[in-house]
Amino acid sequence: MTTAPPAPPSSTEGSDPSRSLARPVAPTLASKSHRLRYVVVGLVLVGSLAFLLAKGLGSALDFYLPADQAVAQQASLGSKTFNLEGVVEPGSIHSTPNGVDFVVTSGSTRLQVDNAGSPPQLFAADIPVIAVGHFSGSTFLSDQILVKHSSTYIAEHPGRVTAPNGTKR
């Protein structure tokens, strides 16, 4: 003879009514470690992205300080390298064994610039320039000069440059 397995007790038969058949399952240790891993990886990615943005944007943004503002901020600038903007004062350009010395003006401010290296071909008096360097006392020490020029270029020998449409300039 075969006997049937006993039937599970009903919730009203001798069982604790506060017990429910559908109990919440506690997360296992493995699923907790997976969540923690995802959180850590997410934080690392967000931190890396923030770092790259801060470094990239900080170095990509070149600012130009006019000579009068640079002199006013000299104490806070210290020996930090920055771009100095000004107009070359006529009669102030003097060649030196290391490069060229000149004076830039901005507003009523005059600032002595000592440049180590050769200036660009378009460097001349009474034109806007940008000198890259830092303060040393009351003198600006530069190692690069950038010349601002107009967007209009007049060729010395016209007809040498061919435009995309085939015309000669």
C-alpha cells in the first residue's frame, strides 16, 4: 500500500498567524558585493571624468592679461607663467645677445620685457604682441613672442596661391 504524503498545514491549523509563506529574501553576500563593485566603479569613472575635464579645460583656456592688469596683479601672479598682452612702444626695441628687449604699453602702464630667443619676423614697434613668460622683479621675462596681425593677407607675389574655386590670389 502506498500512502499519500501529508498535506501542508493550512495557515489556520496550528501555525503562527504572523508567519507568512512569502517571506522577503535577504540579499546574499554575492549580490551585495556586486552592488558595491558597481558603485565603486561608477565613482571611479565619475572621478576620472571630472579630473580630465578640470585638467583639460584648465590647460586649454589661455588667458591674456593686458600689461596694466598684469602689473596690478603682480603680487598674486608671482613667478607664474602667463600671456602678457600689450603694444610695443616705438623706439624701445633693443637687440641683445640672448634675444630682444622692449617695452609694452597698455593704457598708461609701461612694462619692460626681456625676451630670450628670436622674435617673429612680423615683430615691430607699434603693433600688438603677446609675450609668454613671468615676472622677475619689475621686468617681464619672456621666452616667446606672438604677434597679432590682421586677417587680411596681401601677397608679395600675387597669383601664387590657388583658391579652392580655381582663382589665383
